[in-house]
Amino acid sequence: MRFLITAGGTREYIDPVRFISNASSGQMGYALARAAQEAGHKVTLISASDLQPAVGVEFVGVDSAAEMFKAVESFFDKCDCLIMAAAVSDYTPVRPAKSKIKKGGNSLTIKLKPTADILKWAGEHKRRNQIVIGFALEDKKLRQRAEKKLKEKHPDMIIANTPSAIGAEKSTVQIKELDSGWSKIKKVSKTTIARRIIMEVERTATKRSGR
């Protein structure tokens, strides 16, 4: 199979030196890329993280949500499975300053606009046998909000976790496909989680192919 995986937290620039971002380390996306490669699959990794990809993984570096969306659009048709593990910014400045904003005595207001919803776009444009997987990081009502994302954005699988997973060596995730109940992977390494997710993708692909 050919996997397309996103990783890291995007940067939305306010001016040439300042940006809005999040605490995502990119570790989960990189673990998924390694797991897919180790399982014998071809991998393209679109990353906004500074981590180094595994040797043999096709790497595409991006900064902003817009750049990530453009990269996903470019590679989407060629992949069998898209895993959106990146923490894509929900908002971006309407008009980034062309030069560094100087500190003054007054308050500063920055107007933001929504970024493109990459997962929703992929869910709406996927082919019949193409698999799309999304992540849902929620601090409240985890399963409820993840199920809402699954229904509204049309991925085939949702991986739900909490903010405690950010930067942690071990974490807990919950997985749900459209036609099944929830399963839980508790307090294991991101490498173990990644291998489990890749196995779930392989199982789904085999089921769809009728083998």
C-alpha cells in the first residue's frame, strides 16, 4: 500500500518572525511513518515538525496549514491511505504583517480566519477503496466529539486522545471505525500505537478487497 501521513503542528505567521502554533511534537505521525515502512508499505510524510524522518520515507516539509493542504491535495490521488496525524491550526491571520511588528504601548488585535479543513476535504474526495483516518484531540466529551467528527468529516476511522498525549512517551488512544464500536489502547508507546493503527488499516483494506 501507499501511505500519505501528516505530522506536526502547523505555523501560522503573524509577521516574518512570529507565529501561532500548538504544542504538537509530531512524534505520532513519525511513528506511523516508521510503522508503515516497517510493514513493507511506501510512505510519503508531510510534516510541519523539525524531527528527522526515517531513511526511505518520502519527505515533504511544510510550515502553514495552507501549505499542508496544498501538499495533501498533490499526493492524495496517489495514496491508498491518508492518515491525518498533524495538528493543523484552525485559524490563521487574515493579513500577516510584511515586516516585524514593533512593540508599542497599545494593545494589539490580530484578526484570524478559519483554515481549510483538510480532513473534511479528504473525506469528501476519497475514492471507494481509499482509506482516510483522522485524529481527534479533545479535553472534554472525548468520544462524543470524536464521533461527531467521524460523521461530519467522513473519515473511515477516528483516533481519539486527550491533551495529555502531547509530548508524552506513552499515551492512551481510542479508535472507532464507522461500522464498529470503540476500542482502547491504554498507556503504551506511540510506536506500539502506530503499529496497531497500521494493522487496522491493513485489515480494513483486505476486507474491502474481498481477500
